[in-house]
Amino acid sequence: NLLSAMQGKVAGIDIKPSSGMPGASSQFVVRGARSFTGNNSPLYVVDGMPISSTAPYSTGNSVTGADISNRAIDINPADIESVEILKGQAAAALYGIRASNGVVIITTKSGKGQQVGKPIISFSHNSNFDVVSRTPDYQTTYAQGSYGSYAPTSSYSWGPKIVDLPKDPTYGGDNYGHPGLYRVPQLEKAGLDPWVAPHVYNSWKDYFRTGYSTTNSINVMQATEQGNFALGFSYADQTGIALNTGMTRYNAKASADRNLGKNFKVGFNANYSKNDIDKLSGANDGSLTGVLAAPASYNLKGIPNHYPGNPYRQIYYRGGSFDNPYWVPDNNTFNEKTDRFFGNGFIEFNPKLADGMGLNVRYQAGIDTYTTHYQDIFGFGSHNNGKGYMSNYGVTDGTFNSLLTANFNWKISDEMDFTAMVGNEFDNGKSKYYSENGNDFNFGGWNHINNANIVTASESQYSNRTVGFFGNLSLSWKSMIFLNGTGRYDVVSSMPRDNRSFFYPSVSLGFVASELDFIRNVNWISFLKLRGSYAEVGQAGSYMENYYVTPGYGGGFWSGNDPITYPLAGINAYIPSSVQYDPNLTPQNTKSYEVGAELKFFDNRLGIDYTYSKQNVTDQIFAVPLAGSTGASELVMNAGKVHTNSHEVVMYITPVRTTNFQWDINLNYSKIENMVDELAPGVESIFLGGFTTPQVRAGIGYTYPVIYGSSFVRDSKGNIVVEDNPGAWNHGMPKIGAPGVIGEVSPDFILGGTNTFTYKTISLSVVLEWKNGGEMYSGSNGLLDLYGKSAVTEDRESTFIYKGVKPDGTPNDIVRGGPSDPDAIQDLYANVLTNIDEYYIHENSFLKLREVALHYQLPKFYKSVKVGVSVYARNILLWTALRNLDPESSQGNTNMGGSFERFSLPQTTTYGFGLDFTF
């Protein structure tokens, strides 16, 4: 997809994929985050039409549920001709407040620039094979149970050695006439022979399969004397690495331009996509939980997952709220379906003016509309909800965009050029959300809302409108000095009536020093440019006025067996929302400064581009807690400041260039620092997501975001303090400290590099990406330790001294573990370390071999037929200090900045090949 294709190749951006599952979301930020709780994604503009790219729902601060796909997934990569990323705030003059986080400009194939003549037909096929990128390191010695005793229904793997199971006094066959075997009660429940020999199972490898995807695309383009047109169709089908996961996508595209006489031009672009995605739930209610931590002694795949004759009564190695992952595909559903259309039509008028002058008047109108339906089902018999639960929810979102521009250019003299542009934009959006939820199915086998005993439904509608007026003035002298100024005045409907309008300007100056005579005569200098700019831009929030909700009362307020909900006895009720909005709310404001230099040497074989930018963001919009005496829980208000310093370096080198061979190197370096300077008065940090602990927060004086949780108790020198209480179970083990900031998420820098080797018609490219620094919380590693499944828990017979100091400051010399103290190792991991969040804060540095691709353009076949063959692989090699997991695995779409994972779905390594034909 588009985002994965950009990883490691562009400076100043950070792309964090949540997983390698079909339709997985990604977090995409340009030059750091600007909003604590609002939108930080860039605007996408396809063929001049701004479109929605973010998910209609955010997993937000959730640690349950299925991922929600970004709507950028609707864009067909096969249709794309070029991609440009505008990182500076000056782009907001044309695209408005939506461009406050940058702009991704996509130009699709249109036939422009093609040789006038017959149509060009291209067909491409790609086949990909996906495998899990990393397998956890497990202990394979010990069986189910706790404190050395076998317990066949325990989620723990702190039992006896697997080889000793036949000796177990309760389940061992040595005591019951089945020497060398042991009894598995789950097999009895399934009506099978319960006596089995000890064996080590790897449920992770057994569960995941090789995923497969195929994409077929066809495009037709033609250029004529009067214009050009393009048609495209694509079909993609993906089978995921987990059971019953996959995606199908259809894309269709049409575009055309035509000249009407000498002065007029008309055209249109139209795109349609249809997606159908089957997903897995992740995190706390995901089936991966049972796979990741399955005991090595339990045959998760081989033992039936339900009782004979009763498919809704599960057989599992553990209790609790988790479902058997092999029961899930037939009973639980997480599906997402989207139909989308976006496109525009335009008319241009180019009147003839005096010599040296030109005028272009363009009017463009377009729409972007989609409907997405989601269905989440926990079937009858699910451990998450014994009688089942389902939720049907979705959104219909539509935007109408009208853009009128007039561009005037004037060649004042041979040395001076002047350009002016004025415009008006009208953007009108409407969204309609619905949900219907059903609890407690009457019986299994019919997962339908009509089978639910308790049904609730809701519907909401939102409308917003933005009207903008903008202008741009540009002046250049001798193709050496470029001065540009912009201004935009926006009126937005989503803010309070007195604060709906705001103005934001920008100014930039460029100086091409290589045009100076004394530099032009230096042969080894090809190009030298200095630049600087200042820009302001706003970001509107959502202001709710007279906001009422329907109440519901649970807890101690019960009517029979059901909570009190309205309508009640035919009477409805409404109460003011507990979330209040400041009537003086104003748009968030960003002031941006940027300087840079671009240098090219030796006939453009060496180039360096450096950019420094600073952003000061004030008047953040977020909710702060209120005292209960106010009658509300939160107030949405302006508060807080954050600043960002960004250093970006792009270097390209061509070390070798001969008639048949060329070697190109492209390096990009980014160092982006987001600092939280202020929050609301009296507020030191705000919650972004997570549990009671750990959490992801924004905290004053720290980079954005931070991880907050329980810590080790340390002395003044930073040494870990252990308990010194002889006879206590935790004697000699670390003390659990108070919650606080335990990790900062942002990487110190990101370095990407691409090597491209071209020999005649063969091209080989290699892409690497290094993210250095930053931290993440790994809940999966915590649970592996808790359950006794991780490889670090395998040594259970040796003694240990935990590194630290006693409360009196002397070095810890307390010996624990060994044959005389067998419970100590389980107590250390399961009862102490898993309660110290700081222990599971890991440095998130990694180096990835992102991509290796080989393309061969075959000699021409019959007449003008061109054939290309490619083989490629993505996410091939990984070097990281994080144990067991890919450091890019995380919760949900934009959830908590990729800094938090718990039973997250895995990343994948992809191997593929492609064929392309051009006629």
C-alpha cells in the first residue's frame, strides 16, 4: 500500500503500521504531532480533490476491539503516477485548515505527457506471500500449572517439567496403568482417549499460516490532439496469516481532459472503491491471547475446541474471558465493508492577454462520499459474553468541495516575473453515524440482532462547513531571488459563533546562489539554493452547544434484571451532557519557521538538502476534568502549548555512472522533537489511553507522548531497592514504586537509505530504515512472563540475587531460588515484575531491511509489447533489543502513538513477484 511504500524513503515523516493483518491501520505524522487529542494526520489531495484519509472511528484510548482501517486504504496504488509531500505550513494557503498537518498530493495516471497516438494498455499482476515476521522465544521445559504442580485448566506454565507429567500424582499415567502417559481432561470432554505422551507444542507456529494476496490491474491511457483520457480497474484479494482474515478490494478509475477551442478546457476525475475486510479482535478480547501464552504442554490446535454435539460450549486450556482461537473463526466476526466514490470535474478559461501575460481561471467541484459498515460479533458461548453480543455500526460520510481560482502571471521584464492568485473554497461535510447493539442471544447459530434479548440503538448526524478566501503573490528576479506571500481567511461552522473566522498568513524567500556569476563559473557546483519561510495556520475543533444526551442508570439503580434505560414506559428523558464546552473556544494556532539549503555538485551526482523547522502550537483543544460539584465531568477548552524542532537531511549520491551501469544512493535523516510546554492550569498531564497503569499521557516538560505507570523504588543514586523482610515471600525482590513517567516514546532520530543498482534494463533496489531511541510498553512480554511462557523464565532451578540495594543502601546479597526455595522464581515474575510497568518499558530502537526489489525489463516481444518481471521482499530482516516481538506492533489505528502494545497482532514479512505488460 501507499504508506508502506514510503517507509524509509522520505525525511520528516514517521509511519507506524499497527500490524501485518489485512487492512491494518497506520499512524502517519509529518514533522511530529501538533495536537494532543485531535487529528495529526496529513491531508490527502488526489488529482486536486481533498479527500478523507483517516478512519471514521478511532480506537482512541481503547485496549480492546478490532482495528479500524484508515480510509487511505481506498486509494489504488496501481493508479498512482506520482506522490508529493508538502511538509511546511505554507501549504495551508491553498488547502486551508485541513493542511495544518501537511499535505500528501497524489497525481494519478491520466494520459498526460504521453505521445499522441494510439491507446497505451498496461496490465500488471502481483502475488505476495506473507509470514509472521517474528516468533517469540518460549520456554519449552515446563508444563501447565503453578508452583511446580500440574493444573490442566490453568493459564500459567509454572507447572512441573513436561517430561515428568506421567509421574503426576493426579494425572500421571505411571500411577494409573498408563506408564509414560498423562491424562488431559480436555480430551475426555471431547470424547477422545485422554492419555497422551509428553510433547512440546508451539501454538504460535501452529496457528499462523502463510498469507497470500494477489492483485490484478489494467489501465488504458491515450493522448490526442484535443486532450487525454485514462481508464483503470484493479482487483485485490488477500488471505491473512490468521484463520478467517482477509480482504478484497475493487477499484475503478476514469479521467479525461479536453480542450474546447483555444481558451477553454474541461475535465473530470472519478474513482470508486469497494473494500471488504475480515479482521481479528486484538488486545484484551483478542484470540491472539490464547495463542501467545498457550502452554507448551497443551495441544491447542489438535484438541477439539468444543464439546461433541454442542458447538457453543468451548473446550479450552484456560478459563476467563478469552475464547479458544480455533473456536473464534466459526463464531466471532469482525468485519468492515466500505463503498466509496470520490472525484471532481473542472473547467478552465485561459484568455489571451498582452504579450508576457497569462491568466488562468479554474473552477473545480468535487465530492468524496463513502459508507462503511462494521460488524463485531462475539458468538453464543463466547467467554467474552456467555450468551453472545453483537454490534452493527457504521457511517455515511459525504463532502462537497468547490474551488475557484484565478492565476495571473506577468513577465515584467527579462529578469523579473510576477504571479498573483486569488481563490475561494467552499467545503461542506455531512456525516451520519448509527449503531445497534444486541446482548444475550436466545440460541446459537444465528448471530443476528433479531436473536438478541437486549437491543439498543443510536444515531447521530454531524454537519460542518468551511468557507475560505485566499491569495498568493510571487515575485522572482533573474531566476535567482523568489519572494512569495500568502494569506487565507477561513470561516468554520464547528466553532463558537463569535470565534468562527480567522486569518493566517505565510511568507517565504528563496535565493538561488548558483545563479551568481562567480558561482556559475565553478564547474563542480551544479545548484545552490537558500530558503526561509514563516507561516501560521489554525486547526478548528468541535464545539457543542445545548448538548443533551439520553441517560441510562446502572449499578445500584436497577429495575428487575435490567438497568434503567430510556424510553421507559413510553416516556423519554434527556439530561445535559457531562462534557461541557467553553463558549470562548478558539482554533488551535500553529506558527512555523523554516530555513533550509539545497546543494548539488558534480553534474548533480552529489546533492544535499537540509531543512530546519520550528513549530509553536498554542491554544490546544482538549478536555480537562471538572469538580463533580459543577454538574459536569469535563470541560473542552483552549489550553496548552507544544513546540517541535525538526532537522531533516536528504543526501543523494551517484558513485558510479557508466553507459550501462549506475549506482544511486539516497539517504534521509530526521530528528524531530515534540515538547509539551504547558497544559491547562493545575493539570500536569492528560490521559491518552491505556489502563489504570500503564497509560499513555501528555506531560509537561516531556516529549510527546510519554508512558506513565508503576515504577521501581530507587535510591538517590538510581539503584533499585529490594525488600528486606526475612520470611516474606518477596524477600530480596524489588519494591513496587508509585506511578510516574517511565518512558518517552519519540525516537531520537530516523535514518533511511535506498541503494539502487541499474544495469541496462535490470534494476535492484535495497531499502533500510533505522529508528534510534524512543521507548514502548510491551504488555505481551509482561503477560508471557506472568504466565511463565517466556524464555527468560526457563531457568527455574538456579539461585539468583536481584541486582539492587537493600533499604539501608547496602548491596543486595539476598539469595533466592534453588531447590530449597522453588517458588521464588514464579513469585519474582508473576507477582512482582509483572506489577512494575517500568520493567516492561523497552527501548524501541530497530534496524529493518525494509525492502529488496529486483525488476527486469525483458527485450521487446511482438511489435511494441513490453514485459517486465519483478521479485521483491519487504520487512525481511530485523535487528532490535526488544524481545519476542516486532517493535512496530501496536494497538489500533492512531491509538496512543504506537507506544503501547498488549497482545498486539503481529507484523509480517512479505515475499512476492510481479508481471507487467504494456501494449
